[in-house]
Amino acid sequence: MSSVQKLPLVKFAPRNGVGFFDTLKARIDEYFTTNKLEMHGNTSMKWKSVAIISMYLVPYAAMVSGLGAVNLWLFYGLWILMGIGMTGIGCSIMHDSNHDSYSGSKGLNKYLGKIIILVGGYDVTWRLQHNVLHHTYTNIDGLDHDIDAGILLRFSPHQKRRRFHKFQHIYAWFLYGLLTFQWATIKDFRQVRDYHKLDLLKKEKLTLKQALLQVGLYKIIYYTFIMVLPMLFAGVAWYHVVLGFCAMHFVSGIMLSAIFQLAHVMGECEFPAPNDSKKMENNWAIHQMMNTANFAPKNKVLGWFIGGLNRQVEHHLFPYICHVHYKNIAPIVRKTAEEYGVPYYERPTFFAALKEHTRMLKELGRA
């Protein structure tokens, strides 16, 4: 067994008294107190959860019942609808639950967080990559694993550039489509191994053996649900089920990648590096503001479907607040940022952000 190594952590600068984040936090707390609101989800969140889960399970039920066998276009259409439903579950339910912001009940958050099993993932490795590493060390090369896509994609100016990266703004979209397919196959096993080596599994109170057994069990449950049952009852040849499965994951992969990459791999983001003493120039809150961007804040349909993740600035500063509150606290965050001279990055539309992300990929590939 490999020896355990500690993650080479860095230290952020101290806040140095009452400043931007202290003032902002006090104002956010005052907003919830004054309006007598809980920071967690409300009734609308419950109804939304029913609608989002239905986007995934209703097409699945229709397919397994044999409805898709009537017409192959309909059959594949059901898989694509499931891919859209997967995206909604990941953004609107699983994401909040694993941040403990869905409910004030830790038990409910825990069990709703495990809904990731039904879309092919493992909640433990997701929390370690997303909550622990990404939210703490946003855009810091070597620590934020969200910007570590292997040698094929260059998401940071601190990563080694290879000749083929000059084409990454073109081929990245195909690789984005493989995101959730990796979850469903090898990524969780690889991350369990890696996070054990980095001594991170302790945060989840798991040993390597326990984590591997859980991943193995969850994959058996997932593939029984998503492939074995459709092969038995959908009324089509097995290879159509396999192709439908791939189509579902490709749709969801592109959607999820676009949502999350538009928040951090953007031209305005800083991608700072620690100094030789492993210290960052800014404190954590300022670091988040300099490396996170919002997009399409006025698009209510998009905001509803992707769980408010078009307001990543608010989410990164207050991940313990349910996304249903982001639109109301956003003006407070923006106003406080302006008062303290802190950047507040935001693109007016989804397509404007998508265009900038593509431009950034091109720049990183050629710089």
C-alpha cells in the first residue's frame, strides 16, 4: 500500500480586522434575521426537487415500460431527456445537499446527497473534490482539481502548455461531454485511491477499503438501474441501450461542464499562485471574488434549472446558503464589493459567458 502523503496546502492572508467579508457576512446575517428567513431551502425548493427528479425518472419509467420501443427516435429522445434531468439533479438537488444547504437537517442533506448514485457518481469523492479542494483553493493549480483535466486540456496559465493545446477551444467540447461518463466508470475509483494517498478520506471518516467497497456497491446499483433493467424491459436491442446511455451522459457532460467552467475559466479570473513560502497574497474571500464570475443573472429559467449556479460569486462566498436565496443576497454582495473596491465579475448572458470561456481556452492554448 502506498504511503500517505499530506496535501501541500497553502495559507491565505489574514483578514486584518473588519473588512470586506466581515461587513458582508454581517449584512447577509441581518438580511435573514430581518426577513425571518432560514438560510436553507424552502417550500419552493421541495416542489422544485419533485419537478427536477421527475425530469429524470419519468423518461426512465417510460423507457423501461417499453414505450420507447415504438419508435427509436422516441427511445433516444427519452435518454436525452434523462441527460437533461441528470444535469438538473446535479445542480439543483445533489449540489445543495452535499453543501448541507438544502435543509437544516444533516440527515436529510446526507441522504439527498446520495442521489448522485442514481446518476453514476459517488458522494464522498465529489465532496472532497468540490467542497474541500475547489471551494477552498479555487483556481490554484495543483490544489483545485476542478481545473486539473490531465494533459489534454490547459485550464491555468501555470500548467504546462503542449502543442495540441492550440486546438483545445475546438476539441474541448467533445471532452466536456465525457465528464459524467468518467464519473460512471473509472473516476471515482481513481479518486478514492488519490484521496487516500493525500490523507483526505479521513475527512469523511472512511478507510481506503471502506471507500472502495462503497464505490463498488454503488456502481452495481447504478448499472443495474441504468442498463440491466432497460436491456430486460425496454423492448429494444441491447446496443440501443448502450448508445442511449452514452447519449444521456454526453448531453449531461456538456451541460455540466459549461455551467461550471463559465464560473472560473474566464479571462477576468486571476489564477494566482502562492509564493515560495506557500502563502497567498490575498485573504480567502478576496481570492474567491478574483477567481469567480457570474453569468446570465436575469435569466430566471436558467437560474431555476441549474440551481442558481449562474450566481457562483454568491455561492462561493456562502456555500451553506441554499441557492433559492442567491438572487436576493446578490445586490448586497455587489454593493459591498463596490464599497470596498473588490471586483464583482458578471457576464450579462449565458452566451456572452460561453464566448468568453471559448476565447480563454484559445488564449491558454496559445499563450
